[in-house]
Amino acid sequence: MNNINGGGGRRQALSSVDFYRRVPKDLTEATILGAFMSACAMIVMAVLFFSETLAFATTETVTTIAVDENTSPQIRLNFNITMLDLHCDYVSVDVWDALGTNRQNVTKNVDKWQLDEEGKRRIFSGRNREARELKHDEHDKTLEEMHAEEGVHAIALTKENFKPFLEENPMAFIDLYAPWCVWCQRLAPTWETLAQEVKKLEMPVGVAKVDCMAEADLCREQKIMAFPTLRWYHDGEPVSPDYKMDRTVTALIGYAKRKLDMDEKFKEWDKKNQQADEEERARKRSLYQQNRPEHPGCQVSGHLMVNRVPGNFHIEAKSKNFNLNAALTNVSHIVNHLSFGEPVDQTSRKTKRILKQVDEKHKQFAPMDNTVYVTEMSHAAHHHYIKVVSTHLEMGQSSNNRLTTYQFLEQSQVVHYFDTDVPEARFSYDISPMSVVVSKEGRKWYDYLTSLCAIIGGTFTTLGLIDAVLYSILKPKKL
């Protein structure tokens, strides 16, 4: 009997802490209003449950700003730019930054391609290596002394007698120069000596010269970009490419002989040439027949390692052996590609998966690609101002879902130069110390379960209170 009483007391003590005490069924009453409220509660809980489940399954893109944690002192700059009216011989890539870096004619990791008239690659101009300095003859006499003692042999041409001279001389070799050009001054006695030698050898070649300062219109018509320009004319038409080898009498005479030997009409100008090897002359004639007009377009591509400070890289026209004509230097260009950081492999599955989850507004990796910047005015060029921001794409917790790239914004404007300055296509960049973190965020599982419990409890309690109020109002009054 004591055991029975003891067991009942323990059960009674345990049930005293029951949070969910039940009302006996004989004390409850089912009503139509209660049934209606129960149906409403089920519908509301079902709608809220579906909405909460959909929110749990959906992720959203979140963008945050943070200090860039990249400790690398340099950043890679990738570029592929087509210069529409600048020969590869004159293209120079220079770099400058706020730390005092000043690299002229960068050659490492930079390639140049000469283009044809259709803009297609024609000749690989080699890496952007330093051009060798051309050889020049040394003369004991000045040009004035040579004229005083031996007369003038290189004929000075003007716009009036230029075409008559070409009509009179089917084969002509002309020096288009500027008096202020140091290379032209150094070449002048050599050119006069060349004219003398051509006359002594009785070569059917007209040797002349044009002062481009005095005959600016003529040189503009001939599109003289650099001084001195040594151009061969055949039947009144210029033969491309212009002569750009050593400026010695021997080299110039050899060039003129090759030009004559490659032409059927003039190949036998010297009886001694009849003893030359016929196969070699046939090969040279074949090369002459295959010669195609040279287009000034040049494609420059590669990458630079630049410091993570404000700076610029610019493409300008200059040469160790020529002085550029600022009035005819046009640096119109097409930006085929420009980006920062290691190239993003758009074909890899990892990259495709990550980029697929990123909005388009976070994909400004190369906004300048395939953009044309044409300058029609003289002494002017486009300058570009670029703001670079490191961007971290974090589409998951694992490293396979993370990608570091660089976005940038760009503005361009046409800058005018002084008449004596050679224009340049400049790309100024400023790398932000802040970074953008783009990530995907979703609901935690415990947050989801908590919300479900809140939905069930809140709905049940709220509609229960409403039901109690309505019941107290609508229940029949006792008489």
C-alpha cells in the first residue's frame, strides 16, 4: 500500500511541472466559429510556411566594402592596343608612377605586329626590343663647303617641280628632311655624296631632297611622319617600305643597285651586272613583285608589372634614329583589351560557375574592350583615366567558389598639345586601397527552424485570441 501511495506521489510531483496542461474534453465545447478560425489558422500557417521555406532556399548577393588585404607590391596590367596610324618602328611603351618609376620603351613581355590595310596582322615586328643605332659616314667637309667646291648634285625640290622631277626620273631616291632635325643634319653631306656617286656610276636614278619646313604642304601630302624619310619612287609612286637601314654612302648605293636590279626595265643599267647570277636576280625580282604596300598600323600587346600606386603607361611615337613630325603624328587607337590582375580564364568550369552567380554590374573587368578612339585633329590625343578596385567574388565557403579580380571605371577626353610636342595615347590608373567583396548569403538552418516555430505558435495564439474575443461577443446571452 505504501509503494502504491509513493508511486502516485512521485507522478503527481512530476506532473506539477507540466507546461502543457490539458482541459478535460467534457469541459470543452466545439463551435462553428472555432472551426472557421481553425481553418483560417491552417491556411495562414501554410502560406507562411511556404514563404519561409522559399526564403530559406533562396540566396541573395551582398556587396561589402573592406580594406584590400592584397599585400603584393605590384599588379599585372594586360593590354592589346592597335595604333591606327603609327608604324611599329616608332611605337614606344613607357611607364611612370608616383614612386618615381620612369621606364622608357619597355621591351619585356611586349610584342608588336605590323598590320595590313584591313587591320590584320601582316609582319611580326619582333618583341619591343631596343632599336640599334644606324651607322653614319663621317665627312671632312660641311655641306656648304661641298657645294662651294663641287656644286650641288642633290636637287632641292619644291611643290612646283616635285611631280615634273618624278616624271623625268622613273627611278628616284628622295630625302624628305627638316633643317632642325639632328639626324637630317648628319645625313646631309652623305646625301650630297650619294648624288655625286650616282652621277659618276651613271645610275638611272634621280637623287633629290625636300625641305619639309619650307614645303610643309608637300610633305603633308606625302604623309611624312618622321625625319629624315628616305623614300624610293618608281614611276612617280612611292615604294614601301621606306629605307630605314644604315645611312652610309655604301649602304645607300647598294640599296639603289638592288632596286634597279629588281626591275626588268633597269636591271641591265650596268654591263657588269650581266655577269651576275641569274637565279639570284630572278629571286630578287620575285621579291620585288611580291612587295605589298606598307600600312602604318601597328598592334601592341603584352603585359606590364606596375606598382600599386597612381601612375600611367603611354604609347608614344619616338625613335633613336628619327625625329618625329609632331604635326603628322596621329595616335588614334583601338583598345582591343585592357584589364588588371592575372587573366581570368573564362573557359574554366570554376570561373563559369562563379561568374554565373554574379550580377552584370560586378563584371566590369574590361569595360574598354573593342572601343575605338579616333583623333582627327593635329596635336591632340585621347587620355584615359582609370579607377581600379580589387574585387573578391565569394560564392561559397570553399576556395573553389572564390575568385579575385579587378574591376575599373574609365573616363576619356581629348587633350591638346603644343605644336612642338609629339602626342601620346596615355592611360592613367589609380588603384584603390579599398576592395569590394561580393558574396552569396542565405538563411541558417536554425534560423529557419526558429521561424517555423514562431509561425506555428504565433498564428495559433493570435487566432486563438481573436476566436476568444469573437466568442465572447457573439455567444448567446443567458436569461
